[in-house]
Amino acid sequence: MFPLPDITFFPHTLLPLHIFEARYRALITDVLARDRRLCIAQLQPGYEAAYAGKPAVRAVAGAGEIVKWQRLPTGRYNIVVKGESRVRIAAEHPSDTLYRVAVGVRLDDIEPREDLSAARARIRAACRRVLLLLKRSPDLLDGALADDQPPGVVADRVSAAVIPEASTRQRLLETLDVGDRLVVLGDALDALVNELQRRGGG
């Protein structure tokens, strides 16, 4: 388990990381020697006082596979992790390793029964407004918003790419019902648009 502050690791996304702490260099070395899979959990607020030990982590984390890696002459790593699933941290095991070892239970999406076309259109429109306010290319999120992707995948990719606030990203990670996730994402995008307008982003 790789706990990190303010990081939310979503399925269907790529997360680049630079690994420099000795305990996490050891983690990556061992993971690469096995199946290249690990989970990345967000540290709970107030972790700073216990950071060198075992500070509390959020109960839901992201799990994935290291798909690219480079070991630097210093022993540090540059890696890219591909998100595969949500997991619930069921237990943490005592270990003689420098890093923490946990058992994760896979969490699957709860697929919606209702038509989500209106929710998807709301998210697409809000993303366009965000890009306009940030003066970014209007097609920057076309890949994340593609119509041929399942709605849960769209929500995860947009959440990872656009939502800045760690607690909101974590809430999106923990929302298994895809319809509910799209509502939470739409509300978060509307709040971001309002904040950018307030700051004079447009």
C-alpha cells in the first residue's frame, strides 16, 4: 500500500509518480519483482504528525498496475500506474518490510438503470465552461468525454483530470453508484465554474 497526501487514484486513469522515500523505493522494487500491482490510498487529514509511522488512510483506495518505470542512478523511481479498480481497505497486516501491507476488497460500479444522457450532457457542458475560463483548448477533454465510454469511466477520468479538491475527489472515488457519481461530479464542476468566475477567470 502506498499512502499519499491529497492523491486520489481513479480507475481508467494514468498516474505518474516520482518515488524518493526509502520505504517507497523498497515498495516499488518489490512490486516490480512480483505482479507490478499496488494500491494507492489517500491519507486522512492530520497525517503530518504521524507521517513517518502509519497515519490513518481513507477506507477506499485505488488499485492498479505499474505500466512504465525507470530506476534512476540515485535509486529513485519514475513510474506510471494504470488504475484498474476501487478497493476497500479491509485490514492492514503487520510486516517486516519498510512499507505498509494491506488487504483490499475490490469494489465494482453499481450500474444505473436510468438514462444518464442528461447527466453526461451536463458534465460535458460544464467541462467546456471550465476550459473556456482557464483559456485552455476546448477539445482538451474530448478523450475523457468520448461518447463510446461507459458513464462510470467518463466520471472517473473527468474527476481525475479536472476536480482540484482532494476531499471531493475522494468522495467521487467512494461513490459506487454511477448515477450518483455523475450527480456529484456535475455539482463539483458547477462549483468549480462558479469559483473560476468569482476569481475573474473569464
